[in-house]
Amino acid sequence: MQKVRLEQLEEQEVRNNFKMTKRFFVVLAISVLCNLVYSQQINPLIYHNLEFGYSIQYPNSWELEEDQDNQSVTIFEQEEDADILKHLQISVARWEDGDLAEFIKSVNIEDLENLYSDFKIIHRNQEEATCIYELSYTLNEIKTNSIFYFIKEEDNIYIVMAMTDSTNYENDRETFMNIIESIEFQ
């Protein structure tokens, strides 16, 4: 009887040890993930464009490519299984012909309806120096969401275009907006 009881106690101890070990690894995994996310938020990379007088912060896990004439930069996260490259592109246009509202009229984003049959403006907000469009459409048979963010600073219009597939949009939107809101002008 004591031998059976002793075996039961040993078995219970093994189970308890297994549960403790399992909990330890779960806590460890959560800790590693939190540190990774935290380090990307706390230690962002900073891109400076001296020619056009701006800087922008972006997650340290993302990559950056400048075009040859330094007029646009693309920041992207390399995902192996993604159908669409999650990216954000900043371009600069010289605009001396009026205010931001006049520039937005000249761009005429609504014309994208002619290119994409399911084109939809999800959200639009225009202020004196900024304008944002959030769009939905199908690109190469993939449901896509984009943000177009326009900023007027002196005689320049900074055009920020962010794109991701629709399934990830809610999560990616927060990252995009954090990047956009980090833009500083010198």
C-alpha cells in the first residue's frame, strides 16, 4: 500500500515538475517576444534626408532603400510568405502653386476608381497642412489597403504612401501611423 502511495506521490511530483517547466518556458517565450517588440519600439532606426530637410523613425527590423535621385525612400518589412510587400514610401514634390487643398485636387485620388473596379475610400481627412486617405482595392488579385498621407511644408509636399494586404491592415496601420507621425522637419 505504501509502495503504491509512494509511486503516486512520485508521479504527482513528475507532473508538477513538468507543469513548472512548461510554465517557465511559456514565461520565457513571452519575455523574449516582449523584449523583441520593446527593442524595436525603443531603438528605432532614424533616416535623415538632408536635401529635403526631414527625418523619420522606423522599426529596426525594417529595411530602407533610397532611389538614386534622393527624392523618394522606401521602408519595408521583409516577410517571406507575404503576397504583397508591406512598405511605406516617402516622395517629395515641389509645389509653389498654392496650398495643400489645391495639390490634392491636382492629384485627384478618386481617379483610381478607373484603375481598380473595387476601389473604395475608407477614410479621408483634410486639414490645412495635412491630408490622409485610406483606400481599399484589389491589386494583382490581392485585396489591398493603402494610406496616402500628404504634408505641406513650405514649398514641398511630402507624399507618404503605405501599403499592405487587407488581412494585416489593422495591425499594420498602427505601425504605419507611428512611422508617419515620427516625421520631423529641419
